[in-house]
Amino acid sequence: MPKRVNPLTDLHVRNAKKREKPYKLADGGGLYLEVTPAGTKLWRLKYRQLNGKENRLHFDAYPEVSLSVARERRDAARTLLGAGIDPGQARDADALNLA
């Protein structure tokens, strides 16, 4: 059974300070905020590919992407996974079509 995580608040995200080593603040559903030693705050989604391998998807940095937008992107990626589509491969295919 997955571990129950209390969702982040915007206040938690804003007040996250840099440390000597990178660290994560979990939001739930695989979404987390990674705070780097330089102070950059990156939204990431940890998920399992269809073949069972673990992968991470990057959603951009905070504050360019807010907490609510990051959650929407997480939900969209989870919907793709439910449909049998790898969200990382879907993102790459979209980038090739736009180029």
C-alpha cells in the first residue's frame, strides 16, 4: 500500500530554502518539488513506465509553474499512463511534431 502524503501548500513551496544537498518535498501521486543547492525549485513526477522501469518527468521550475498547474500536469500524465501511453514518450513526440 502506498504511503499517505500530506499535500503541499503554496506556503510550503514558497518557504522551501536551499540546503547543502538537493532534497524533495512530496505532494502525492508521484509529484514532488526538488530543491537544489542553488535554490532552484523543480517540479518532477516519478512514475513507472509500462515495462516496469522507474522514470521521472520534469514539469518546469517554480514559480513559472504553480502548484495547481503542476497538479494538473500530474493528473494529465496519470491519465496517459492509465491509457497505456508513456507520458515521457508522448511529450517527446509532441516536441518533434512542433519542431
